[in-house]
Amino acid sequence: MFMALLFLVTGLGVGVYAFWQATHSNNSSNQSANTSQTQTATNAPTCVSDPNITFNSSDGKTKLAGQQLADYTPAAGASSLSCIDVKIGTGSQTVQSSSTITANYTGAVAATGKIFQSSLDNNGQPFSTPLSDVIPGWQTGLLGMKAGGERRLLIPASLAYGATPPAGSGIPANAALVFDITVIQIQ
């Protein structure tokens, strides 16, 4: 009888211990997974602030393409994505990886500061697109922005067009790019 009772208590003890290990192990891994998902979903870049930068503007008659980007000193390249918040937006939504944005932008080659394209050259018509359809530098660099915000992105070639820029764009292969972006609307 004593042996049966000892077997039952030992079995019950091992079962309780195994259950405790399993539930605590799952909780900590679930917490790690939840933390990881939250960090990925909100992996917005850390930008410096410089409200003294002026973005190029257009009178509708003079094209910005071919001109120099305002308040920009050409940089030989970029080893990583960097950003400058020129103006913090006041909208209620922030850009998420699943967002569709409407924005005005001006893009230049980082090494020369020469503008290759601007939405302002298209009669001031903003550009609307799902964030997933743009270059990786925009996908990461615009996270966390609010409508009305203005941000300058310095994007390494690996997060831009790399060795195969769009034909006729004026962008050299493996060029770092700089974009001035004003987010108008977020959906």
C-alpha cells in the first residue's frame, strides 16, 4: 500500500511540475513573440529633427527635375537609412506598413543633389500608393509619420533601386538617393 501511495504522489508531483514548466515556458515564449511582433509593426526609424530645412517648391511653370535639392549638401553615399523630420504631422493616423499614402515627393541623387523626379512637376498632383509598392527605403523610412508631416530620407542604394534603376530615370546604378516627402493623407 505504501508503494502504491508513493507511486501516486510521485506521479502527481512530476505531472504538476511538467504542467508548470509547460505553461510558464509557453507564456514567456508568447510574450517574446508578442514583443517581437509589436517591435516589427512599429519599427519606425529614429529621425533627427531640423525645422530649418526648406523643401523645393514649384510655381507650376518651372520643373524641379534637373535642379539642385534645396538645403542639401551632396553626400558620397549612405551606409544606412537615415531621416530628418522637418515638420511633425498632426494627423490622427500614423503610417503603418499596411497603409496607403498620398504624398508629394522630390527625389535626388545623394552624390550630386540633382533632382531626378518630383510629384510637384506633375501639376502639383500628389502620388498615392500602398506603402508596400514603393522602394524599401520608403517602406521603412515613412513608418510613424502623420498626415502633414515632412521628412527627408537618405536611402542607401540597397534600399533604393540598387544596380537596376528604372530606365530613363536619370538614377545611376548603385546610387544612394535622398527624398523630401510630405505625407498628405494616410489610409
